Amino acid sequence: MQLDGKVALIVGAGQTSGDGIGNGRATALAFAREGARLMLASRSTGSLEETRDMVRAEGFEAEMIAADITDMDACHAMVKATTDAYGRVDVMHNNAAVGSHEGDSANIDPGQWREVMDINLNGAVFASKAVLPAMRAQNSGCITHVGSIAAVASYPIIAYKASKAALNEFTRWLAFENAKYNIRCNVLQLGLMDTPLAIEGYHRASGTDRGVLREQRAAQVPMGRMGTAWEAASAAVFLASDAASYVSGAILPVDGAIATRIG
Ligand SMILES: NC(=O)c1ccc[n+]([C@@H]2O[C@H](COP(=O)([O-])OP(=O)(O)OC[C@H]3O[C@@H](n4cnc5c(N)ncnc54)[C@H](O)[C@@H]3O)[C@@H](O)[C@H]2O)c1
């Protein structure tokens, strides 16, 4: 029970519709199985309810709140809901993000650019700002933002890439500034994962057959396969646990060695 007694706020705990399990939902289940009590947050409630019900069906504790992290008041509300329900907040795991599909820098849509930055970067900043007072008052805490290999690799998804690159540096600063409060801050930098977000998202955007997409993605990975949401979740458990008590400011790749292709 690596998270026994801990209270975790998981942001982006619903998931994109489609086959299989997403990183947020798998992380919620993995955290609960390791003993954490959960507050689940997301902007879309239907899928969030499904995650909560799956956690409860296994006999674990989970509450939920609808919160759009681009809204500062909503970020304060999700933190308050956590401390009201459980009296503290030990972990904030922020999985919320959306993809982008520009493909060409001359093709950037200003509206989509702003939306991606607003959710993937501003949302992470606002959620962190909201949770820090409670963690500082406790003199302990852990914030994990879910990043992407897109931050450092050459992918034609510019808004997404820029948002995740900025998220890395924001998180490193967060770790530096909050170390004196015993708050650890890290990025879980995921590679090509087989989740509904990735497969359905690209299928809808490009029309490419799902099977072909899976083969194309697997072929890019030195391990020869995409990762699973459960592999993202087990690394998230590690970062949230006391086993990672001296890990802060890390950009942890969970990517089947794909980052070794860079530099
Ligand atoms: N699947 C991959 O190949 C891959 C690769 C690298 C990184 N990632 C990262 O993994 C994370 C998502 O993985 P997933 O499979 O759980 O995706 P998902 O789309 O299934 O889940 C994302 C969740 O974030 C929520 N969300 C979106 N905007 C929000 C907002 N404004 N406020 C609150 N919640 C919001 C959605 O409602 C959803 O519940 C993202 O951070 C993504 O960048 C995924």
C-alpha cells in the first residue's frame, strides 16, 4: 500500500471516449488500490462519474467535483472540496490536457492555440496556485503534472508541444520554490501511450485507421510498442509515494526509451 493514508486530488480523472483506459482513469484506480482516498476532478462529468463508480465498485473511497481548470475559481473549489471531504491534500496529480493537430506552423489556428495553452499550461498553473496554500500549511505535499515527450521531440503538434515544454519549466520552478515547504513537484513525461485520447483523437483528426495508427506509433518506440495507461499510473504512484521522498524537479520519462532518440 504505497499511498496508504494519503489524500489525492486527481485532475482530469475522466477520459476521452473510445476503447481502452486513459491515463487519468488508470491513475485513479491505481492510487485507490494503493490506499489513497480520492477527490476526482474534471470538466466533463459523465466520464468522471464513471471513474468514480469504478473506484467505488472496488470498495475504495472517491468523491468527485466538476471543475474546469482554466477557471481559477473552479481550481479553488476543487481544492476546497478535497480538504472539506478529507481534511488535507497530500497529492495533486494533474492529468488534464487536450491535444492539437496543426501539422504546420503556417496553419496555426489562433483559437485552438489559445485553448490548448489555456488548458495544458494555464490550467496547470492555476491548479498549482490553488493547491499550494493547503500544502504549505501542512508543510508537505506532492504535485505531479502529466507532460509529454512532445515537449522535447520533433512532433508536428505545435501548440501541444509548446504547452508541454512550458509545463516542464513551470514545474521545475515550482519544485525549486516550494522545496522549503517540503512540497515535491515533478513531471511524468509520457511517450506514445495506447489510450483513447491518442488513438481516437488522431483517428478523428486524420481519419487514419486505428490499427494503422497503432502500428505507426509502435514503430517509433525503441521497445517496439506503445505504453499502457497502467504503466503511466504505476509511475504516478511512485512519484506520489514516500519512495520518491527525495525526487523533486524531475522530468520522469515513461516512454519505452523513445527519449533516447533525441540528443
Ligand atoms: N495518450 C498519449 O499517448 C499521451 C502521450 C503523452 C502525454 N499524454 C498526456 O496524458 C494526459 C491525458 O491522458 P488521458 O489518456 O487520461 O487523456 P483523456 O483525454 O482520456 O483525459 C484527459 C482528462 O482531462 C480532462 N480535461 C480536459 N480539459 C480540462 C479542463 N479544462 N479542466 C479539467 N479537466 C479537463 C478531460 O475531461 C479528461 O477527463 C495528458 O496530460 C496528455 O497530454 C498522453
